[in-house]
Amino acid sequence: MKHIKVVAFDADDTLWVNEPYFRKTEEAFYKLLEGYASLHDMERELLKTELDNIPLYGYGVKGFVLSMIEAAMRITNGTLTQETIAQIIVLGKAMLNEPIELLDGVEDVLKNLQGRYKLVVATKGDLLDQERKLRKSDLTKYFHHVEIMSEKDDANYLKLIRHLDIQPQELLMVGNSLKSDVLPVLNVGGYAIHVPYHITWVHETINHTVENKRLATVESIGEVLKFL
Ligand SMILES: [Mg+2]
């Protein structure tokens, strides 16, 4: 991949652990509301509420907390107590205070690529929360630019490419989500390396395989170096 000038990394579940914290919080949420509905119905209600709210709140913990409260109102049939609301808010704040756990090999990869490529973070989520995570991760020193996008779609990747003053084929995106990190990048003419993570939010999954000569799939982030 000699033509690559910029290597962009997704953050959540690519550089550091994220989705397991959502799973842990969801489990605590279902436990809080135990007895009001079946687990299946609660899961369905929460997911539906989250997806309905994405256009309004975007991605991230704050929107997730509002969605939990809203879903809880419906799950409890309007009998949600102030105490339960308070507990949901505590769950959300705990997520915002979780430690940053880097995934294996991340720092080695960044060290190796630094100086040879322009390194960028391209992530979505709450601006403040992602800034906090980057700061705590101690990885900021490796990055030339951090792009926090409201949605990882074709238009926003094109904006990033223009901002970086490169051609689409000079961008390589590394990430765990086919939907957010791979497909839109391939659509606009860039290259992608998919590093699947063992847990994926259902909203990030796609039910077809992706084959493209500009895409490679690896098992761990360290293997990215084979291509660069
Ligand atoms: Mg991710």
C-alpha cells in the first residue's frame, strides 16, 4: 500500500475497550427493571428507543442514558420511580468514569507507523467523552488530527479527506465496524482494514459479506503492519 499517506483509526473497540461497558450497563439496567417485562421485551424496547433517538442525540453515553430512562418509562408502564431514574443516571455516570483499557498491540502499531504516515483518529460519539478517553489513553501524541464525527457516512469521510488535503486512495481506515469504518470508506474510494472485535452492537452489524480489493481483514491490530 505504497500510495497510503494517512492511516485513520477508529477509537472504540479498535484502540480501546468500549462495547463491553455498554453490555455491562445494559445488564444492570435490566436488573433494575426485573419483573416489569421479559428480558427479551426489555432488550427490544431499549434498542428501539436508542435507534429512534440517534438522529436527535447522536452516539455516545449521554444519549444512551436518556434512552434508558425513556425505555424504562415504557417498560414500567409509566410507574418508573424517581429512585430508579437516579440509579440509571448513576449507571451512566459510571460509564463516563470507566478506565481506558487499550487493546493489545495498539501502542506498538502507533509507534511503528508514527513518522511514516500521518495518523488520525476518526470516531463518533460524544465530543467531550471521546476527548476524555483520548486524554486518558495517553495516545494523543501519536495523532496529527482527531476527527469526531456525528455519523460515519460517505459525506463525512469525504469531508475528512478534503480536510487532510489527500486523495481518497491515499486514506487507509482501520476499524472494527464494517458499517462505520469500512463500507463508507470503500464507497468514497479509500482503503480499509477491518479488525473485528468480539462484541459488536447490533446497530453496527451488517448481514452481508463485503468483498473489495481495497479491503483487508485481520484478526488483531498488530497485523496492520503487514500492509504498511
Ligand atoms: Mg468502533
